[in-house]
Amino acid sequence: MSLRVVSYGGGTQSTALLVLAAQREIDFPVFLFANVGDDSEDPATLAYLAQHAVPFAAAHGIDLHVLDKVKRDGTIETLWGRLMKDGSRSLPIPVRMSNGAPGKRSCTTDFKIRVIRKWLKQHGATTRDKATVAIGFSADEMERVGARRPHDVEEIVYPLLDLGLRREACQRIIERAGLPLPPKSACFFCPFHRPKVFADMRRDRVALFDKAVLLERTLNARRDVLGKDHVYLTRFARPLDDAVLTAQPNLFDTGGPGETSCDDGYCWT
């Protein structure tokens, strides 16, 4: 039988898919969460995964696997580790340039897509017997569909679109199942975050915000040595701790990523 899996991002849409699979509304018995690193994923996402998603899946006969990026020598590589490695010139995240536009990225491909494809191949997916991989785009995210090209061992499907479900409906599905709503799913330092996400972090999770500041400073110290322009984690072309003020509780924020989003479907779902 061909593999049928969900790329589980840890957010609202893919958690709704988990509930729908548990209720046998969709036929996907396997969920795959590609962990970019315990030092890289938002700690709130990892906590939700351990405390809610994994136990819920187990209770309903669903296999939810947490996958690490394993190098050839058997060690685990994390995105934070790659970014902070001494002497590294790698910039796999979409850092903002001086004009505010995001640069090129390879983080999703290296730490999400390839990790899941490796698992699929190890478990029988081939060009003749492709795995069906479900992505959690909801009906209000049509602009994100079609950006990622399927690999020769997979076929991409969008169950939430087929069911006509928007983000608000996904939230109701989760709540009716007795689960709390999950946090936004992305690396805590992702440059696609809206400024308010960093502002909330500065107010409520100071140590995590300081870690993001450290990352930005480290990247720019290296660029100084190389004679290159500075890069940033926000569009404001200023250091993070200067660009982002502490958020007020009544500030408005939408649920998704910033004005340029990750369209592969392995983050922010």
C-alpha cells in the first residue's frame, strides 16, 4: 500500500488535520514533524508537540514521528547549530537585506523537505509507488498553493482545501476535540515573523528574544569581517533590539507569517 502521510508543521492547520485523521474524516495514518532543532524551533511548538499532539495521536492510532536532520556521521545537525558554527558563512534563513526584502533561503529545503523525503524513501516511496503527502494549507491561503514542486517520490495534496476549510474552521475543529490551540509554528528567529511576534517575545520571553538578538549580531559580525552589508531579522534595516519595541497587549496581529511567507507548507501550518 502506498504511503499516505501528513507533513505536520505543529500549527493550527496541520493540527486540524491531525484531529480529522483521528476522526477518520481523512485517510492519513502517519504524521511527520521535521524538527529543525530543539535549539531552533519555537519552544512553545515543541512543548505543544510533546504535551498534546503526540499523546493525542497515540490515543487515536496515528503514528506521529519526530524527525531530526541526521548527517552522514550519525550526528544531528540543527539550523541554529549551522548558523552559529564558528567560521560559518552559511545564511540558510531568509534574512532581510537593507531594503527590507528577504534573501534566499535553504532552511526549509535542508531541514524539512529533504528530511521528510529521506524518511519516505526509507519506508518504501519510489517513483513508481509515490507517497501521498498532505500539506496543511487552508482555504484562506490559496496564494501559498503551488509554490513547492513535488519530488519524484511524492504527490502533494491539500485536504483542507478539498474540504473548503478556513483557518477559523480549523480552530473550531481543534477546540471541539478538546485540544488547546497550538502556537504559531516556525523557528523563533524566523525573519518571516511579523514584527509583533518579536515584540511579544521581547515582553513575554526575554531570554528567547535575547537569543534572537545574539544570532543577528553574530551574523553581522561575520559580515563585517567579509566586508558585506548587514542583514536583519526584520524589514526595518535596524538591529532587532532597536527595531522592535515591547508589544502592548491590545496590538492587532493576524495569525500568519509576515508579508512574504514560507510557501513550501512545511512551516507556518
